[in-house]
Amino acid sequence: MPKIIPVASFDAVVFGATGDLTMRKLLPALYYRFRDRQIPDDSRIIAAARSPYDDAEYRALAAAALERHVPAADRDPETVAGFLGHVSYVAVDGAGRGGWDDLARLLGERPDQVRPYYLATSPGLYGAICRNLSAHGLIGERSRVVLEKPIGHDLASARAINDQVGQVFPENQIFRIDHYLGKETVQNLLALRFANTIFERLWNADVIDHVQITVAETVGVEGRGGYYDTSGALRDMLQNHMLQLLCLLTMESPLNLDADAVRDEKLKVLRALKPIPPHDVPARTVRGQYVAGAVGGQPVSGYLADLGNERPSLTETFVALKLELMTPRWAGVPFYLRTGKRLPQKMSEIVVQFRSSPFSIFPDDFAREPNRLVIRLQPQEGIKLEVMTKEPGPGGMRLRATGLDISFEETFNQRYPDAYERLLMDVVRGNATLFMRRDEVEAAWAWADTLLQAWTERPEPPRPYPAGTWGPTAAIALIERDGRTWHEEVG
């Protein structure tokens, strides 16, 4: 059993406590931390939303959420009851006046507690909630506020939200969460690169041919059509999750693991993203939208049917890009990123493909694939290095690619916590290393805005692709015209 680092006693307030994020992710994450004895006995979890529940009614909702989202093997009645004993409810109108005096009285009972405020609400409410917290004297030196994505839909709106929150909270108390950064494999990128000289010395344009980052989902919009149709794949996934992965993969070594040292290096990557000029956008980007098809052998409807729309939509459910970084380490190395909904399998991975040997002693008719490092973020977190080995047996030298495979769960023989479990405890500790700083968010939007503007000026409809396929054929052409191929390992 790994050593659990304790946290200080806290009063966590979750706004949007009746929403999907709270029920599906936050409550299960807090339950696991309670089960593993990381939540002090005198801590409180205060659920806040507009619905007029009392404590017992909300606890019943929370218990039902745990039944849905926590495996039965991880639940027992005594532990669930103990966890729910830490949960209370206050009816609060985040944007209005109702309920704030009740919340202030409850928090006023223990003014010296660490107070994380988790805004699991629409970003349009962030400013109003923060102003109300300030007006009711609920912000102190031990307060933190957690902002969920999306932080805006472009650079201007991101700045407006950051300004509204920043008028109330200092930057060191603002935690902009990206749950991808809480995944163990993502954090292992730092260990892989900076604790293993074998990789760090190979991590440059002399040795690496190209990099692929794929985030694939089998689901469609799943009831989020109203939000998704105003967002799309670039805003929803690429501008935040995938660019953060790119940063950790490519940044220079920070001086130490302090939050700002790490984030300073990530910011340099975002500012080094080579702009894609408008005339190059059609050649370097592909937008797609799923139509009816089959996923996992089951028929599924198309995007417009999922929305309930009869009129066409210009929103992309798939995007593929070819990017470059303007740094000495990465000059000339292409980065191929793709993400989409209704793809054949749910998976997130980074593939680092090394250059082929310029000379080989083996006959041409034998396989001599380049070495690859495959970093699996989900569903089975791990790292695989593909190397060429001799097939066993007589009859000459027959080569094939073989994986040196590390499955983290099997290697360490323990359950891997969900990303939110790690990140929620980091908020309590005040450790912002895995959270985004304001200048990071705005640098990412500044780069993404150029693409969004180019797409707006040339409003071509997204290319259709059948559900259950790897996106439009143009995405295949995007990489294959460079003599490369998407990594698509079945299973």
C-alpha cells in the first residue's frame, strides 16, 4: 500500500452539486479519498445548488450516484455511510442572492479551515459566484477556487472570465483544472523524460521522426448537444487537453517541480507553436462530423440526429492537425494531433516515432520498422517501447517488432486513482503544479483563435465520416502524404 500524504482539514464547497460532473466524477473521487483515509475526520463537503433539498434528500442523491459510478467491490455500507456523514447541502443561487446568508453562517462556524470552492457550473456563472463569495466575506488566505473548462470559447471570452475571477481571487488561489493532467501516465511523462537519461538524450529532432497524439471517444454528444454544438472538437478537447499533453511532452526541463517552474516551461511551448497561416489551414487541418454508422457492432445515429436537428451544423466532431514548434529541440519535427467522437475505440495515447536507421545490415525483405514509444493514457495506462527483435527458431534472421510493455496497474499491483482524486487533494494542499495558469490558458486560446478565424472565413462544412471509423479520409491523407501512417493498434 503506498504511503498516503495527509491533507489539512477542509470545508469544500461544490457549486453545481446536482449536476452531472459532481455526481459522476467529484463525489466518487471524494468517496475514494475518504475510503483511503485521506480526508480528515472533521472535514466537510458542502453541496450547493439551487434545488430546495435538505441534507437527507441530497445525501440520498449522493448515495445513488455512488451506486452508479463506484463499483460494488469498492463500496460497503459502513464506508458509504461514513462518507455521507461528511456531506451537507445548502440551497444557493449562484448568480442571485438566495441562500448566501445560510452558506455564510455554515462556513462561519469554522473560519480558519482550508476552503476550496469548486465551480462545477456553467462558466457564465464563475464571475457572479466569485463576486458573491467576496460580498459575503467568504474569501480568505486559505481559500481556493477551482474553475472547470471551458474557460471561454475564444481568447476574448477567456480573458473576460479570468478578469472577473481575478478581481476577487489572487492568481495563486485560482486552480484551473484539466483532468488530463491528473492522470498517472501524464504525470509519468515528467519522470520518463527527466529521470531517465536514456530518453532525454534522444528527445530531439535528430532522433525523433514525428509525434502523434490521439484522443478518441466512442460516444457521441451524450446529452451535451446544446453545449457541444457551440463548441466543437477544437474547443472541447484540442485547445486544452491535447495542447497540455503537447506541453509536457516537449517542454524543456524546469529548474525544479515547483508549480511556476513547470508552468513557465509549458508556457514557452505554447508560445512556440508555429502559427498556421490562413492559406495553409486547408492543407494542415481536417474537420469532420460523424454520420450514422456502427460502434462496437451496434448501430448508432449521426450527429444531427443526436442533436435533434434537421438543419445542417458546421460544428466539427472530429479534428486532425499538423503542428510544428519553433524551438531548436523540435525544429522540423511534425506533430499530428487528432480527436473525435464516435470513433472505433476509446483511447488516448501519445506515439513518439524515432527515425529509421540510415543503414541496415539486414536484408530488405525483413521487417525493419522504426522504434516507437507508445504512451497509453487510457483505458489501460502504461508505456510500451517497440523494438526490433529476432523471431525464435532456426532458419535465418527473421525480425519483428516486439513491445517492451509496462502496464502501470499490473506493475504496481494496485488500483490507479481517477485523475480527479489526485487533483482535488492537490487543491486542498495548495499545490498548483498540475493546474493551468492564466497566461497558459490565454496563450492556448491565442493560437487556437487563428484556426477558428480561418474556419469562419471559409465556412466549409465538416467532412462526413461514418460512426465507428477513424474520421474522414482526409485525415488519413493529412499524415500519409508525408509518408507516415496513424498508429491504430487494435485492442
